Amino acid sequence: MHHVSPASRREEEEVRAAAAGGAAAGGAPGCRHVRPSDPGAASLGLAGVRMPPPADIVKVAIEWPGAYPKLMEIDQKKPLSAIIKEVCDGWSLANHEYFALQHADSSNFYITEKNRNEIKNGTILRLTTSPAQNAQQLHERIQSSSMDAKLEALKDLASLSRDVTFAQEFINLDGISLLTQMVESGTERYQKLQKIMKPCFGDMLSFTLTAFVELMDHGIVSWDTFSVAFIKKIASFVNKSAMDISILQRSLAILESMVLNSHDLYQKVAQEITIGQLIPHLQGTDQEIQTYTIAVINALFLKAPDERRQEMANILAQKQLRSIILTHVIRAQRAINNEMAHQLYVLQVLTFNLLEDRMMTKMDPQDQAQRDIIFELRRIAFDAESEPNNSSGSMEKRKSMYTRDYKKLGFINHVNPAMDFTQTPPGMLALDNMLYFAKHHQDAYIRIVLENSSREDKHECPFGRSSIELTKMLCEILKVGELPSETCNDFHPMFFTHDRSFEEFFCICIQLLNKTWKEMRATSEDFNKVMQVVKEQVMRALTTKPSSLDQFKCKLQNLSYTEILKIRQSERMNQEDFQSRPILELKEKIQPEILELIKQQRLNRLVEGTCFRKLNSRRRQDKFWYCRLSPNHKVLHYGDLEESPQGEVPHDSLQDKLPVADIKAVVTGKDCPHMKEKGALKQNKEVLELAFSILYDSNCQLNFIAPDKHEYCIWTDGLNALLGKDMMSELTRNDLDTLLSMEIKLRLLDLENIQIPDAPPPIPKEPSNYDFVYDCN
């Protein structure tokens, strides 16, 4: 790769400014810029006037090692090969077909016919070897017999492989096969050198694996093409206890991609890698290695056949995966980054999804083993001694006693309670939860059942019905049966503190339901109201992210029914008082002011800007870009970033611009072009809800995926405001309600305890005379 000379690098900022300045001056190639001092300027009527730049002309600076960068106008209508020939002719370089243009920034991406429209005024480009030539040279260099030359070549390859244009050329030379052969056989070849040249060997393997990962990320080559020998070799790097961090990291990434992208490879990887071999990597201190390790476990879990998943969960339990994650990840003395939070969330979802089978299984009323569970619930609660059944009288008596006990247990069907479990969800999962509660929290179970069975005032809480509905509600809250989201980081530490966390979660919530029922003095007619309150209590407690089940229990203690009523009342903000006609008229009058205030806030946030993430097939190698509105609200500035920024990104570091006047429309969700692409982000529901696009010119768009729902609302509102359209987001509705309520409350402070009439007072009749009016002068 060619590099810019030091002299050129020192003048880069001047060149960029000159290129941008030239662009502002405008003018087509060959046009004479008329200066005000020109004698003909006045007669042409052009004194002090610059011609606007033609749309297809961009002014750039082009570098070549050892030469001063030249300013040049690129006509986007001309073929790229003609432009490269013109550049080569300017520096007297022959064989222009061996050259190409690339960005001179850190990306070093090649300019092609596909992406040439991304070139903006003021861009600095570099003349360099063509991708085909570069790929050919690197293909030869990485096979060099010199270790130093080979290492340097692999380092360059790892860097260049990020560019899809180069990647395509290198893959066309069968470069992937060459890399896999080097991984398979190269290690043996340099086995003897490894002890003396360990750093060199480690770097060489690390660069080889990095290049492989980058090349495969482009999706050009199918994962199904790899041999068992290659998989074994990658697995061996993971299974070794003392392995270089970068090699281990890339090996884990390769295994995860293999499992996720190919069913055949999943089976081969599952044979080579055991959970026991992955566990030690979680006990280290490197959070990135821990993240990749959990990602591989999640991938194996996700792709396992249904019949294998429970078996795998049992192995994870045997290896104490949960307690290791709790100790070495969740309770480690460091913050959990977003990617680790995402992987923990995925593991949480996959673990709870194991409940789906029981949740969707109806009870078979004829199955004696299932009916025995109901008998056990009755036995634990009432401890009834089994009676002899040698006579029909005792049989009838026993049936009558069972029916009475099942009624006390709160089943809807007293005669055959098995019928209560035929609805899915929650199916048999509800019965499993009831039995767990009865066996592991026996005192609480007996207390709840006997307490309610002894009541005769219609205020008893039906344990059976409550358990069934509560199980269904908890499954809805935890989204049991749904696939994990691509973007969600919402894991709950408390679910990693117990091997039977869902059952314990149920046990806490069923006791809460009984307590809330008593506080509400509910009857069977109030059942749905009680369930709504309990759902609100559970949801509010979960949002605080309690670190343990005991802490969750404490949060619920503080969220009594009385407290929920207070919260609801404060959130309602006395809406009932604001429905009178005078208040509604006042609302209508001040609403435009409030909407203007919200609009200004949205635009101010757009001026501050937001960092967006480019999602790719491997989330951990995130690429970022930043977008912000100019202070005069005329232009959107945007550009790629190497990493997530700390604070605002200045306008001058964002190379790309989009005039607001060029925006044709803003579309969201499924209407976005990047959501219509085949397999785009697996059409994930959460991603769809965060996607929006700006459409401009003909067939051009700027695609966004907001970091969260709040930013999505801010940007869609702000862009609609710029286009003169209504702000329709949920955030705007909430802000409008809040600000209107505050404003009205402030205006009504002086009218406290005064009843506002629905109709204005009548206007009094005119007086018969005006003798009471005095002239103070």
C-alpha cells in the first residue's frame, strides 16, 4: 500500500480546505471563474457573484507518494477508468488499469462505480494500486519463505480485508482456501520455531484469523465449504488453556459464525467443543473473551435441535454456568458493556424459552401421572389420610371430600381440576409452578390455601385460578417462546442468582397476589382488576433491575396497593379536574405554544447530534456513524466514526452533507429500504421499530437504526418538524400531556379550592345611567 509523504501529510488540512473552498466557488470544468477585478466582470453582471457548482462535479484532492496533492474536479458522469487515466497522465504514470482511487482516511476503502456517489466536495483521495493488483501481490507475499515478509503481508491483508472490493478480488484468487490451509498446516510447519519466535508466531496466526474473519463477514463465501480439519484446528485454539488473547478472541468469533450460519457446521462444532472447555474462559478477567464465550454458548443453544436443548441446559447446570457467570461477570468489579449485556439477555431468553414446551402442553385428564400432581397438591394442603375404598359408600364419600377440597384449592372445575390446565398458555407450566411452590415453600402454600378456604365472605383468593393466570402473565412479561432481539440488552441479574429462577419468581409473585387481593378486599368479580394491579407491581419492580430475588421481594413490599394508587393518581395528574369546558378551551389556546416548545427541543437535539450503530452479522465488531443538524437547520452533517464518541462530534469532522431542502420524505419501519432487503437484520421486530430512512434525490436514501426508542422519537419528530409536518411520536404525545398539565396547574394556582363553572358567568345588563363614573382629573 502506498503512503502519503510526510510533507503531503503536514499540508493535508490546507488541501482539504482548498478542495472544499474550490467546491464552494463552483463552476464546471473549463469554465472561467470571473473575479470582480476582471475588466469584463461588470459588463457580464457578475461582479462579486459565484456561479453555483454543477450537481455532477465534485472537487477533491488526490495524493500520490512523493508528490504534492493536486486539486481536481471529478465529473461523476465520466467512467471511473477515464478519471483514473486522467490522474495517471497528470503524474506521467503508465498502465492506468493497474491503479485505483481510495479514500485517504483511516478506512482506505476503494472508490468503485457503486460507491463513487459517496464522494463529497473536499474529500481527499489517494491514487494507489488497483484491488486486483493488490490482491495478487498480497496472495504471493503471504506465501513468502521469509517470516518477516510473511508477517508484514498478513498484517496488510488483515487491514485491507475490511474493504469489500479488495475482499472480492482476494477471494477470486481462492484466498480463503489459502488462509485455511495456512491455519491447518502452518502451525505444524512452524512448531519448532514457535518456542524461539513465539511473539512472531502468535502475531502471524492472529493476523491470519483476523483476515479470515473480515473476508467472511462480507458474505461472499458460504460457511458450508470448510473442512473438519479446519474446524478441529480452530477448536484446538479455544480448548488450549494458555492461548494468545487475540487468537482466542478470533477463534471464538469464527466458531460462533460457523454455528449460526450453517447447520452442518453446528453439528461439527458441537462435536469439537464442549461446555466444559468453554467454562474456563468465563473465569478469566478479560470481558471481551467472556463475551465471545457466552456468544458461542448462546449460538450452540440457539441452533440445537429441540430434543437437545434440555439436555444442553442440564449440562450447563452441571457445569454451574449460572453461578460462574454471576461471580465472574455480573458481580465482577467492573461495568458490564452493552455487548456483554446483550449476550446475557440472549442467554436469559434462551433459558426461559425452555419453558415453552410445558407452557404449550395441555393436561391430559386421563393421564394418571399428571392427575397425581393434583392429588399431591391436595395432600400437602389438607394432609388427608387416604380412606379405604372397599365400599361404594366410602368411594362416594371420598369423591365428595375431594370435590370440597378442590374448591378450597381454588380450581374452577371442582369435580375434575385437570380441565383447568387444558388452556395453553400456560398449560402444564402452571401446574409445575404450583407443585414447586407447595414443595419448596410449604408453609406459605398451606397458609395461603387454608387462609382462603376458611373464609365465607366471598373475599377468598382462589389459589388454583390465580396460579394459572399468574403463570400466563409472567410468561407474557418475560416473553417466553419469543426469539431474542438483535438489539436488546435487557437482562435481569436476579434471574442468574438461582437455578430455578422462574419458579422462585412465581413463588414471590403468587404471595404478592394473595397480599394484594386482601389489600383490595377483592371478590371473584374483581379478579381481572387484581391481576392488572399485580402486573403493574411486578413490572415496576423489574424496571429497577434488582440484583437478587430478595431485593425484588423488598421492592414489591414497597409497592403495596395503596402505593400503586398514589402512583396512578400522581401520573394521572388530576386529569378529571382538567375535563371541564373552560380548562379544555385553555388547553386548546396554549397547545400551539407547547408544540412549538417541543419542536425547538427536538431541533436542538438534532443539532447536538446522535451516534448511530451500523448493524452487521457480528454485533461485537460495531461500526459507528454520527449525524447532526447544522445550527441554521439547513444541512445534515454525517460521517463514519472509528468508535463510539464521548460527547458531541464537531461538524468539520463529519465529511458528508445532506441539504434539508433535498429531503423528499421520511419513512419508518417496514417502509425503510434497509428493512426491505432480503434477510435485513432478520426482520427483527425491535429493529423494525427503531428503523427510519431519509429519502432524497432519485433513489437515494440515508438509513438509520436508532440506539433506542427515545432517540427514534427525537429524530423522527425533528425530521418531520424540518419538513413542516406534524410530530406524531408517542414521546411528543407524552411531552405534550406533561407540559400542558404543568402549564395549566401553574395558571390555576391562584384558583385553588375555587370551583370553576362549566359555563362562563352571564354578562350583566347595562346600567340605567353612568352617574357613578367620575373623571379623576
